[in-house]
Amino acid sequence: MSGRLIAVGVGPGDPELITLKGARLIREADVVIAPVGDNSTASVAHGIIDGLVDPRRQQLLTRVFPMKKELAEMRPFWEAAAVEVAGLLAQGKTVVFATLGDPFLYSTFLYFHQVFAERFPGAAVEVVPGISSIHAAAAVAGRPLGLGADRIAILPATFEQDRLRQTLREFDTVVLMKVHRVFDQVRNLLRELGRLENAVYVRRVGLPGETVIRDLDQIQVEDLDYLSLVLVGK
Amino acid sequence: MSGRLIAVGVGPGDPELITLKGARLIREADVVIAPVGDNSTASVAHGIIDGLVDPRRQQLLTRVFPMKKELAEMRPFWEAAAVEVAGLLAQGKTVVFATLGDPFLYSTFLYFHQVFAERFPGAAVEVVPGISSIHAAAAVAGRPLGLGADRIAILPATFEQDRLRQTLREFDTVVLMKVHRVFDQVRNLLRELGRLENAVYVRRVGLPGETVIRDLDQIQVEDLDYLSLVLVGK
């Protein structure tokens, strides 16, 4: 394959939070692939890419990667994309796979990458880091992630309750992902550990509907969203 | 204070890894403060900022913040900077505090911020996230930080041995900071836990002398550096 595959993190949503390098590589690419997993984020990633791509000169491919419970159900979509990308690389094209946030942190790209690396072992992939939703949420909430010798844990709130409790006891900062599914449990646990006042809820950071809620007792069911996290400080 | 204080993360060192927003705010600022803590990183942050600042129109202030063992020894430097920044804000200036990496993750800015917030409570600080050395190291090493429901821990390798062992058992990805001080212990622990082959050493990411070493057994004392980390995957 004589082409070049580059994963570019476009940042959390604000079109200005892409890096200079990411923006340049999107502008220079022959083909830009924009994954669409979820309708609410699709238009956001597109908004960022649309401002950079010149449709007279470049090809923009939108590919749907539905989020399913079982990885096996998603695999055919990744397989198809891997074969398509390999074909473009064989033609010598420079292909950018654009992904929200950072390509190496909980991204859509990582699923593609696993399948691509299995099917085409040895094919090189360059990775351009992006601002992840975690860094963006910390900035928006005004809450540092870690200073000096602080310990930081990032994990799904859906993790076993006992081990979540253990993590909250051991770490200075805990970032709880996927919190919408188990919000009441999380809130009770934070109250039990006396860390409710140190917690802040950030919903849809960088996206339309971005909200920061500092008093977790104010949160209602309608405030919860798939794209939300809780930052727990010291 | 009628001015505006903005902390801008300039990224890990590559001048192209600053965000569009960070670059714009540095170009628009009246005053840019570049902290100098350590001679080896000073020139790097400067290189990034120098390409953006127009000295005919803007003021570039270099301020030395030496790294000492005791926070109390560093405090006078932060105090002096806080008073200086407050003075600029009182004059209505827009001041950018530029910091390597991300302002809210193990940055020089955070020490300044603590002192500034104590001395001038209520003064607003805007934060523009940057690419941290952790995201940059993962990208350079080709090692994802986390996928799906993975748990990630970031902590100093100087942490108690038993608790480090516990963290390595509990988390899918462990990022060990400050690893140069205790490298032999860390290597032995990773060997004991069967995770040596999943570990990669990244030195001076984004800076001159950037090195990725995938076989930790190859690492000699002279490879160790204050600015290094070990990424431990599954």
C-alpha cells in the first residue's frame, strides 16, 4: 500500500479545538473519512470537517458505524471500512480518518483500527492526537485533573460498585464515564464517601447542549445524556 | 479587574500541536507569559510562542518558576507572578499564560493558579485545553489509552510499591509518570505481573531527544529522563 493513513482527533466539538496539524492534514488529504455513530455527534464532527475540506479537490466519505451492544454486530461495518480504506491506500491516496476527541481515547477510530490491523497487518497508521472530552470537560468546569503527585483514574461508572468505591478512596481525581446509566447509584456513592461537593457533572462538552452542573442534587433524569461524565476532585 | 486571563495549553512541544483557538488567543493577547521551570523545556515552549507573538504589538514576559522539592520554596515566585498578572488585568490587558501540555494536567500553570485564586478570589480564569504529554506519548508509541469500558490510571511511579501493584492489577491501562526516579523497581514490578511486554517507555515526547523504547530491558541509566513516562497496556 503506497498511500498514507492518518487518524486525526478533531477535538471535543468546538471547530477551534482541533490542532494546527490536524487541520492541515485534513486540508491536504485526498480522502477524509468521517465516521457517524450517533446522530447527535455526527453533525458536530461534520461541522468541523466541512470547514476544512474542499469538495472540488477532496473526497469526503461519511460512513455509518452504529453503536451496538455486541461488538460482533458492529464488526461488519468496520470490516467494510477497512477494506475500503485499504483500497484507497493501494491507489496511493492519503486518507484521513477523522474522529471526535482523541483517536486513542474511547474513540470510534479504535474499533476500526483493531479490525484494520488484523486484516492488514503491517500497514502503518499515523495518529495525530486531539483534545479529548475529558480535558475539555475539566477546562469548561474549571476543575484541574491533577497536580504534582496526584493520582487520576478514568473509568466507566458502570463498573462494580465495590471497586468503584475502592477507586474513589484511592485516587485524587476520578473521572466517571457513562454515568447516565447509573446516575443515582453514583450520586449515592459520592454522598457516602463525602465527595459529592467535589464532584461536577459535565454533559455534552463541546457539543450543542453543553451543560455544567456543580450541584449533583439538582440533576434530574432529563439532564442525563449518553455524552456526559462526572469529574470527582479531592 | 477589567482584563482577561486565559491559560493556554500549547501542547507537548511540536508547534503544530497547539489548537487553532490557543494559537489565535496568543496572537490576540496584549501580554503572553511563558513560564520557565526547567531549561530543557523552556526553549521548547518559547519556540512555539515565538512563532505566534508579534513583539512590535505584544509583550512577551518570561518568568522563571524553579522546581523545588518544597512547595513553600516555590511560592514566592508564584506570588510575584500573581501580583504582576493582577496588575496587568487591572490595566484592562488580555493576558495569556502559556503552558506546555494541558493547563489542567500536571502543568506549571496549576501552581500559579492556586496562588492567584487565593490572592485574588473571584478573578475569572479561562482555560483552553492542550494536548497533554500522555495523549502525545500514546500517539507516538502507537498505544491506545483506552477503548470501550477500559479503566485507565495515571499516577506517579514513585507511589508505594504495594498500591502500585494493586493499580496495575485493577486497571487496563496504567500511565506511570516520574518513572526515572524508580525505574528499576518499576521494571521488576512489571516483570512480576507479566506486563513488561505490554509496557512502552516514552522519553521527552514532543521535545528534542524524543525516544520510544518498546523493550524495557534495553533501557540503560542514560536513557532515563525527568520528562519520561511508561504506558502499560493490557
